[in-house]
Amino acid sequence: MKMIKFLDIKELTDSFQPELGRAIERVVESGYFVRGREVRHFEEAYAAFTGASCCVGVGNGFDALRLVFKAWLLSGAMEEGDEVIVPANTYIASILAVSENRLTPVLVEPDPDSLIVHADKIAEKITDRTRAIMVVHLYGRNAMSEEIQSLAETHHLKILEDNAQAAGCFCGERRTGSLGDAGAHSFFPTKNLGALGDAGAVTTDDPDLAAAVRTLGNYGSHEKGVNDIQGLNSRMDELQAAVLNVKLPRLDRDNSKRQKAALFYRTHITHPGVILPPAPAGETVAEHVWHLFVVRSRKRDALQRFLAKNNIQTFVHYPIPPHKQQAYKALNGLSLPITEQIHREVLSLPLSPVMDEDELRRVAEVVNGFS
């Protein structure tokens, strides 16, 4: 029986040929590999795509997050020790970007159904040291709301969108990544818009913030040989930008295929012990781009073994919540029961733009046959 891969990267990559190969060849022949024409083209195209005024290509999604905080610290908008509200059930990179800048992460429990954080829970955590809210569009679902935006305005807080998993997602008529003060994007190969290696970007309507991120990511230099501040090396390279320039025009179409695959699963998986992710209630289909299709089961580990025995590859996103990781020993004593239960139960099923209906049907049938 053929293995159904969680994500067939080779098949997905092949679907962009021969344009992808031509783009790579074009870069190789140009002899220019860092921050050249391909990067400028992508920055302009992705800014226009998201609806943001500015886009700065960086080395990866984590750098996108941490460079925004560094820029805000540099501008005086924040000081070391200030608090940033972050979902407790996010990937650890979201929290690392906060603590790496000597800011204080304040973890908030998500809604147990949608797995995103609602405004009322954020409001409970706001203190006189709170300076920002990180809105994480987890698994590809829009997590922004009018209530969160209103909270930020009332308390004069920055909003940083972690848009690593939601490229192309909408919030109403606007795309995620253009809703807050800044958006951080990852183009890791498995993402909805994936490069062939690490790459990331920052989007914003603030030209000063964009300039600061660009300078910080270039060793603190805005002019060759002149270093104004202590920066780091985080620049998108020409090869990755060329790949993204090929893939970006197809992103909406690929996301539509993901949405149809998710609908198929939601219609055909009927196992009473498997909790399906809810569709965005009262929202458009476009408010979820299904980077991951994450089910929940109290028998998660047994379900995963059963699927593996039937040649279906799955992953757990994520097995250990950030506050229980050894890296955050100081937070290990926190009690976050909803987050801890989520991490015990979640299982990501295969879902990608290159899966066909037969594969989706087989996954659903095997899940339904679990006992």
C-alpha cells in the first residue's frame, strides 16, 4: 500500500517546474546572490499581496519576529523587561523572540475549540508593563478580531502578527500580516508559501520600522562599511526570493485546494472520538488557509500508531507546550490546563495542494476505522 506522506515536498516542488528551474538558473547566471533584483521584486510583490506598505526580506520567520522587537526597543517604544502577551499554545519560536530581546512573555490560554486566543483572555493579562500583543494565526486560522484591535488602541499596545502559518489568509477584506503594527512571515519549505530553504519577511505600514528592520538585519548598516547600530546578519538571499517569486502568484489557488481538502475531511471524518477543527464561525472560507489540519483525540498516540501502520504519515504540532520545555525552566511551574490538554491530544493529518481526493478519502476511512 502506497505511503501517504504528510507533505510530499518533492511532488509539490515539481508542480512548479519548469519555471522554478529557470528562476534558479537565472540567479546563478546573474552572479548576484544577496539582496539583489529578485529580493526587491519579491518585497514589492509580497507587500502588494498582503496589502502592507512595506516588506523587508529576512533570513527566516524567527528573525522576522525578533527583528521587529529589536526595532521597537531601538526606537524607545519598548524597554527591556516590558511585557508581551503571547498565546500559550503557540510554537516556541513566538516566545523565544520575546525573551531573546529581554522582554517578558505573558502566556494566555486559548479558546479550547478554535485553539486561538480571544480578546477577553488577553484583557485579563494586561498590566501597566504590557507593551504589545502577539497575534498568532495558528495552523492558518485568522486570529485577529475587532475586539483585539480595540484593546490595543485603548491601552496603546503594539500588535505583532505571527503570520508564519497563514500566508494568504484573510481577516474580512484584508489579509493577515497587514492588520497590526507589523507582521512576521516564515517561508520555510513546508509553509503554504515555501522557499527551498529558510527565508522570512516583515511587513508593515511604518516606513521607519521597515528601515530599522532592514538596517538591523544587515549588521546594523544602511550603507556599506558604515554601521550605525549593533545589528545581526539576517537577509533573504536571491535564490530563495526567486523561488518565492515563482510560487507567490499561485498561492491563492493552492490555498483554495487546501480549503477544499479541509472541507472534505470535515465532511467525511465521522469518528466520535476524533474532534475536528471547527471552520471559522460566521466568517468567510478565506479566513482559514489550513496550513495544518489538526484533529484532537484522547487516544492521540494510539491513533497516530494506527495511521502509521496503515501507511499514513502524521505529525504532532506540538508535543510539549513552551512553558513545559526545559528551555523555559522558570515557567515550568505554570498551570495552563487548556494548553496542556491541547498538546496531549493534537494530531496533524496529511493535507497539501497536491493531495488528490482518493488520498483524502483513504485518510478519512482509516481514521474512521480506528478503535
